[in-house]
Amino acid sequence: MFLTVAGWAQSPEKMSYQAVIRNASNQLVTNQLISMKISILKASPAGTAVYIETQSPTSNSNGLISIEIGGGVVQSGTFSSINWADGNYFIKTETDPTGGSDYSVSGTSQLLSVPYAFYAKTAGSTVGNASFEHYVGELFGGGIIVSVWKLNGVEHGLIASLADISVSEVWSDVIDVPIGAAAQSPVDGQANTRAIIAQAGHTGGAAKLCDDYTYQGFADWYLPAAWELDQCYNAAFVVNTILGPAKGFQFDIYWASTEDPYNGNAGWIKIFYNGKEGSVDKSVNTRVRAVRRF
């Protein structure tokens, strides 16, 4: 049994990964050689493996193992050639807590936060490196720009509202009925927001607050998806330098509009004081920031 306890960090052609290892009796496996097979799956938890490697880390006194995916013994595929811009990807880990090759424990989860450097590298034909008219930190379009890119030569950007829309709001007031795929996109917060609001019985929550928000004539605001919220986090230093601590992003937790694909009663969050992310029950109150695109 394994439990992921840390997010992704990037180094050249690798992603760091940490997990706590427990045996079938739910006891920590400490100070022991662990065998792992790691697969990167495309499109779904049962999708095609585009990369497979094995590693043999040793757990510490707390049962924690730390590895760098992309640095193991390659079984198939090439890590550096994965096209992260081409749809969703999932990580499957198979573990033998005894250090052998009997991978009796497995788990699969979606990579909701692929390191941007990987995404930009493999999206070379769509993410331009030419000069930009706009920039991160620019006051524009009713808010402040947190990300810019070019698609087929046309400049686009993600804009965050000039202040939090709410300091404490639930994800949705429908907390025990999953929405499904329509609200589980890691990149399309606008589609997620529309699906949340359209759910039967919905009357309020973070998504509706963003959808109802208007400023300087702009009314196309929405609750950011998981990867869009990552862009807000990545730009937080610049945003707070421009807007100041009162209106900038807070050292707190923010809602994303992405419903947890493995627990339909939970929504995705980003923790702005340590960069980690995960999901919590939809009834939890956290901060809300609206975004829009140009």
C-alpha cells in the first residue's frame, strides 16, 4: 500500500516523487529496500503505457521513499519524448514492499499538475517563443495577467481577478452527487464552471461566485481548473508585488473547479503556502479567485 505525500518538482528530464509505503497490514515499511515499477499512461487509468521504468529505493525510518521518475531502469518508451501537451496522463505505480519482483500493490492517479517545463518543451509547435505584447503582472482585461502563450502565432493569456472573490466558500452546495467528466478537466475551468452551475439542485458555491462576477465590463470570469490555478500560483510573487499583500494571493488554500476524478464528492485545491495540491470535500470552505482568458 502506498500513499503519495508530496507534489511534483522538476529537474532536467525527471520528476521527483515521494510516497509512504505500508504493507498489507497497514504497517509502515521502514528502512527497507522497495521495488517499484512506474508507468506513465495516456488518456485514462487503463490507457496505453507510453513509458515504463523500475526503481529500487530504500524507505526511511518513516516509511518514506523518494525517487526521480525518468531516472530508473527503462523497460519501454523514452521519458524525454513524452508529449505532455497531447491530452491527459496518469501515473501507475506497482510496488513490492519486500524488494522483489512480485508487484502485488498498485495504484493509478491522474497527473493533474505536469511540470510546466515539460509541457512547454513538448508543445513547441504551439507555445511560441517570439516576442509578446503582454506580460505576467500586467494590469489588463479587468484583472492581472498570470500567464501568456502563443497558439499558432496568436497571443493568449490567463487573467486573475484583482482580489479574491471570497475568503471562505464551499466548492458547491451539492456535496454528495458527483458531476463526472464534464467537471473534471485539469485545463478548462470555464467548462468545469458551467457543469458545476448546471448540476441539478445547485444554487451556490465557488463556481457560481466566479460566474456571477463582473468587472470593468468583463463578465466571462470562471473558477480556474487545476492547471490554471497552478499558473496563478506560479505568478503569485509577481502578482503580490504589483497588487500588494491585501489584494494579492494569500498564504492560504484556493479552490480549483476540477472535480476529483477518483472521489466525486471532492474538489481540487491548491495550497499557496507550500505549493502542494490535492482534493477535499466539496463542503469545505476555502478561498476563491476568478480568472478569464484572452
